[in-house]
Amino acid sequence: QVQLVESGGGLVQAGGSLRLSCAASGRTFSNYAMGWFRQAPGKEREFVAGINRSGGNTYYADSVKGRFTISRDNVKNTVYLQMNSLKPEDTAVYYCARRSPYYSGSYLLPGEYDYWGQGTQVTVSS
């Protein structure tokens, strides 16, 4: 069973930064692409960023491009999301997820991911 545990969320003022971490259990972390999603109250879960197995390719939602950076450390079995220039509209619960190896598509859809963390709250005040 794979476990994903997010950390690093919190309350920050607009313009500030946070770094989220997602630690994965198991010895096969480097075999899987990973993604970050977020869900605000009353809204659907949306894609934020994705990274391939080696970390050489990254993908971002237009809303965070240029402000957020996804990275991974395959030795530490951890994926990160560095969030800069935060805005109140970034407020949400952020989830990391493991992408199923059976998909070769866009990284955008929650259905492409087979394991999810419990989420970490990010609140950006204006």
C-alpha cells in the first residue's frame, strides 16, 4: 500500500511563499510520475503541477505558471511544490497524487492518479 503524506501548508500573506512536501512510502517512487492538485471550498479539484519520473519534465496550470515550481528527490522519495507570489485565490487544500502508469495523457485529470495524500491547507490572506 502506498502512502503519501503532505506537509508545509499554513497561513501566509499575499505575496508570500510556502513550500509543500509530499513524502511517499515504498521503494518504487522513482517509477511514477507525480502531481499536485488543489480544491477550494465549493469547487472541483483542479490540477496544479505535474512532474515525470526523472524530474526532467514538468507541467503547470496556467494559473500558477511562473509562480509555482514542482520538483522531486527520488532518493528521499519526496515531491515538492514551491509556491511564490501567493494570491488569495490560491487558497485551497493541496493534494499530492501518484500518477497511474497506465496513462500517457495530459497529467490534468484526477482520474489519471491512483493514490492520493490527505491534503494540506494553504490559506493566503489579502
